[in-house]
Amino acid sequence: MQTFLVTGGLGFIGSNFILKARKKLWANIINLDKLTYASNPQNLEDLQNDSGYHFVRGDIGDIELIPHVLKQYQPDTIINFAAESHVDRSILSPQDFIQTNVVGTFQLLEASRAYWEKLSLQKREQFRLLHVSTDEVYGTLSPTDPAFREDTPYAPNSPYAASKAGSDHLVRAYYHTYGLPTLITNCSNNYGPRQFPEKLIPLIILNALNGKPLPIYGDGQNIRDWLYVVDHCEALYLVLKNSSIGETYNIGGNNEQTNLAVVEKICAILDELAPKPGLCHSCLITFVKDRPGHDRRYAIDCSKISTELGWQPKEDFESGLLKTIQWYLSNLTWVEQVQSGAYQSWIQENYGDRETVLS
Ligand code: NAD
Ligand code: DAU
């Protein structure tokens, strides 16, 4: 069986990817994660007795650790999920975004190139580095613009989007300059189980359950394309298995929704699943000051991945939202521990103050 080095695997999409990969036995997994605020060891506690899963605490930008990990575990594939991922945080404090998303990706590429160059010819040909990126690199659309295609020019508008655009350009350059067998995917907004509750959908679910205001930026008419996280993970695996090196693919849900419509749908489901006497959840909707530079609309044209690799999103939005809300309702301990930061004590017990673990 192959070995995948997954970075950022304790976050939202990475943990869903690893759970799927182990369930379907796609590969053995080495998960390298820095354990930032957005990670959660509980996301993968079901794998604690799985001999095909191994965790390493560390930073993708650590120039000593990454070569050591590559030498020790000899992965056939690297999947880079590790990033600072929240747009609002990038506006308040861009430093970490540049450090991890740009410099960290650069260091990971450098270490990967050195590792790949020393592999046998057969292993060099099999090796892939898949960089998981975002549709936000393409900037914003008007209501009548065509959806983003792989050849849409990059025009990032937030520090987050700019940092991801920078990382995409580096990955592309390592393919063209050094021949490193890279792949890039640009995906729309994911939703589903285990998403950190700073992002719109889990934030709204949890505020509504707690009877708190539901903040909607601006007029609520900004549009995002929503994709169920498991569909994204399956697309990533297909890209890894079946695409040619150097390719990029857009991945999306064919599911454009205004933010207001998303919040109203969540409220309607909660009115059924968790009714509050005398209260409709949508009464909690509160329009608040807009996000600076807020992109108006994202839309993805995923005809390339659909035609070339036969991928289509499977989950429809209503059933995906229902599953997501049911997951949060059934995992209130996860929520409580995320909100209290309780996993910090797990880190302390397992790692003390060590930022990396070299065995
Ligand atoms: P997340 O914030 O939930 O998780 C990120 C993970 O990366 C965390 O576990 C964190 O500890 C880890 N990490 C951060 N900095 C690190 C570093 N320097 N070294 C090692 N690990 C580090 O993010 P997510 O929503 O799961 O997104 C994963 C990837 O997918 C990101 O690259 C993001 O840009 C991209 N993406 C996300 C979405 C989305 O809707 N969430 C959509 C498209 C693309
Ligand atoms: O498009 C892909 C991107 O989707 C990913 O690359 C990012 O990592 C991910 O965080 C997400 O970015 P967004 O900025 O689109 O996601 P967020 O959940 O923060 O916001 C979704 C929309 O909802 C956006 O238009 C802003 C709005 N919003 C968000 C929050 C947190 C609100 O109206 N109120 C809120 O409280």
C-alpha cells in the first residue's frame, strides 16, 4: 500500500480526507500538523489504534523536520492541506498567513524536491505533490460573469487569498522549473462535520442553538458555491490517481447560494430538529458591518474535472446541510472542547512545550 504524507490533517478538510482514506484503504497516512488553534486531535481519535496512521507534530516550514520526516517515512505522495484558512483572521493579522501559506509552502517544496531527486527512477515517476487551494485566488465575480475556469487570471483580494495565490504560483514554478510532479486543486467553500466554528455554517448553527445573534455581513447577498467536504475529498483522490502531472483542477458544488439563503436554510432545519418554544431561529438574524474587501460572488466551472476525470458532486445542499447540523447536534462535547480550547491540555500532555517531534 502507498504512503501519503498529509499536512494539516487535524483541521477540517484534512481530517475528513484522512478518515476517508483509512476507511477506503487508499493509503497509509502520516499526518504532519502544527497543532494551531484550528486543529483538533479529537477529529482523528477513531484512528488511535490504526497501525496505518501515524501523527507527527510539526510545521511545514521547518527545514530540519520535513527532510527528516520524508527520509523516515518515504511517502509516495504529499498532500498539502496545511494553511491558515480564515479570511477574517487574515484581515486582522496577515503575518501567519504569509509565514505558513507562502514561506511554509516554499520550504515544503524545497524539501520535497530534494527528497524526490534522490528517489529511484520508478519512485520518481510515481511521486505526486498535491497542493490543496481555493477559488478565492481568482478574485470576485459580478452576477453575470462566467464562473471561474482553470485559465481565469488570478486576482486575489484578501491577504488569505493572496497568500494562497502565492503558494499556487510556487507550486506551479516547481513543476515547470524542476519537474517536481505537482498538482493543484482550487475548490469552493466546503461545509460538513468537524469545521471550526469561526466559518459561516458552523458559526450559524452553534449561535442559533445557543439563542445568540446570527451575524450576516453587509446585505447578505454575497454568493458562495458550497461543496460537501466528502465530495471534495473524493475529488482530491481522483486527481491524485488519474490526472497528469502539472495539471490544475477547479472543484465546486454547482451550488451558488447567497449568505442570507444559507442562514435561512439552517434556521428552517433547526426549527424542525431543535425547536425553541416561542422562537423562530431566523428571528436571530442580525446584519452587521461588512468584511473589508468582501468578494461579492464566487462560482466554479468544474467541467474540466468532470470531463477528464468523471467527477461530480454527489451530495445535494439540503441533505448535506441536514447531515452537517445533525453532526454538530450529536457532537456537542466536540463543540464544547473546541470552544474552551480543551485540546491544549492534550497537546501539553503529549508534547509539553516541544514544537516538533523528531524520533
Ligand atoms: P483548517 O484551518 O480547518 O485546518 C488547517 C490545518 O493546518 C490545521 O490543523 C492547522 O493546525 C494546520 N496548520 C496550519 N499551519 C500549519 C503549519 N505551518 N504546518 C503544519 N500544519 C499547519 O483548514 P481547512 O478548512 O481544513 O482547509 C485546508 C486547506 O484547504 C487549506 O489549504 C485551505 O486553504 C484549503 N481550502 C479550504 C476550503 C474551505 O472551504 N475550508 C476551500 C478550498 C480550499
Ligand atoms: O472559497 C473557498 C474559501 O471558503 C476557503 O478558501 C477558505 O479557507 C474558507 O474559509 C472559505 O472562505 P469564506 O470567506 O468564503 O468563508 P467564511 O465561512 O468565512 O464566510 C462565508 C461567507 O459568509 C462570506 O461571504 C462571509 C460571510 N460571513 C462569514 C461569517 C464568518 C458572514 O456573513 N458572517 C459571518 O459571521
